[in-house]
Amino acid sequence: MIYRKLGHTGYTISQLGFGAMRLPMNGDGTDALVNRDLAIPMIHRAFELGITYIDTARGYCNEDSQRAVGEALESWGDRKNIVVSTKNPYFGPDEKIWWTNLENSLRRLRVDSIDIYNYHGINWKIFTEDIEPRVSTWMRKAYDQGLVKHICASFHDSNEALYALLLAHKLTGGAIYEEWYDRVHEYSFARHPDPDYGEWFGYLHRDGTVSHTFKGSSWKGCFHLPRQLLYSWLLLKEMEGRGYEKIN
């Protein structure tokens, strides 16, 4: 197993983590629950093989994933070497709902504090309109109280990442955003385009090869890409007109 430092958290974790989004289930539809006889030995086997990072979320497996992970952690015994990540999907105005999600996660996972606590599924709009002005203060309270050890986010954006990086460069002048724009731009245009039809594949494997040949889904409409490209082009023209250093 390969191990790496996790940012500035102080944790050293396995490069391969265990995702508990889809565990073996008993039953059908919304009444289905995690099959403990299959899922818990599976999690324990992952730990035996050296995996030290496990990720779950409030809504996974009909809201039963956190419970199953908590049972697996408790029955494993040696909890100190396992880093647990989970997520809070609430970005609305009611602070009580956010705290209820956190308290439920602590109880279901059977822990006193959560190692990595994520804003679940953010994008630029959620960050600027919900997290920055409001939800971040709740997260900070949880951190100050020791209920959360490290704050993180799962990022559910795609083409908008290019535009967001350009916008960050425009607003701050930070060279790091220009650098990352170049890297994301180069990777995207090298990997995503369909050479036969000119559209973009929406899903890739980790090695950059195409995992699904379809171009759109219920999550990404047909105007997603051209809208981002148009916005980015307009922003680049504006920045060029105001004397910003040219970005290729």
C-alpha cells in the first residue's frame, strides 16, 4: 500500500481510500438497508490490507451508510489509525438543520469528532452565495468545539472550474490561479474532446481514458460546456482589454 501526507492535516493516509457510497444492500428502493453481513467484513478486509481512509456521507445508502461504517469502526477496535471523512449537504438558511446533520453523523459513526468534515457537493454559486456568507460560520463553530478536526469540501463542478479559476485570477491577480487555469485547460482539451464528433465526453477514468461514451446525462445538460466556454472567452477578452497579462 502506498501512503501519502494529506495536505496540511498531519495525517498520513493510504493513497487508496474506501468509498462507502454504494455498499451491499438488503431490500429494494427507499426501504433498502446496508447488508451488515457483507459490508462490515468488506470494510474490515480493506483495513487489513492497509487502507486507512474511509469516506461516507449523510445520504449514502438510504442514509444507512454512516451507521454501517460506524459499526465497522467500532468492531474493528483499532480506530486511531483510520481517518474518517463524511459530509454535510445542507446549504440552506436554517442553522438548526445543519447542526442536526452533524449531530446525526457523530452518533451514526459512533465518534466524538469527525476527522474530515466536508461541505458536500459545492460549486462556485454555492460557495459564494451560501458557504462564504453563512454556512462557513457554522462549520467554524463545529471546528472550535472540537466536533470537526479538519474542514474540507467535495467539489461537484466541472467546466465551471475553468471559469472560476479565471475569475479568481481577475479578482486577486494571484499567479497560482493562472497556473491552475493553464493546467486544467490543457488537461481538459487533451482528454475530453471526441475526435470524431467534436463534442466532449463527460466522464473519464483516473488515467484520463474515456469511461462512458455518452455526452450528456440528467446531471449535465447539453448547454453546460458551451456556456462555460463562452463565459471564459468573454472574461479573457475583458481581462486582455484591461491590461492583464495574456493567458493562452
